[in-house]
Amino acid sequence: MTSLLAQREIMEIHGRFDPASFLAWIARHATKLGLRNEVAHASQERIELRTEGPEDLLSALEMACLLGPIEVWVDTIERRAVPLEADPSH
């Protein structure tokens, strides 16, 4: 059963990549999946994203990043749940 409840996570991607082009690629995929996405850190070896959406779609974004564009090498992706604040829109 898929969960449609929004979750918030920090997704930390480690590897070797051009952050500008990889972030544009990630943003396109996050938009296609209907996820909220905010960049907290970006360097050639680490990208930290704050993502929000259903768990299954967050997992889909993780898999997409692992398989990502040919010029990107992803070693690991760490995901950490972040509690949603008390917000009546969630």
C-alpha cells in the first residue's frame, strides 16, 4: 500500500558531480514527482536537500539520483526524517 501522507526528509547525496547541472536535473525530477525540494548545501562531493512528499515518491527520487545522469557518480544517499511542524495545511 502506498502512503500519500507527506513526509519531510533530509537527503544527503555523496559522490562526484557538477552541483549546478545535477541540481537542475534533480529539480526537474522532483517536480515531475510532485515533491517539494530545497537545497541546503551543494558542493562537488555533497548535496544536501530538504525534500517533502509521500514516502514512496521520496524513494523514487532517491532511486533516480542513484541511477542519475551518466556524468554523475553517486556513492551514497543518506535519508533522515524531519518532523513536520504543526501546520494545518499538512
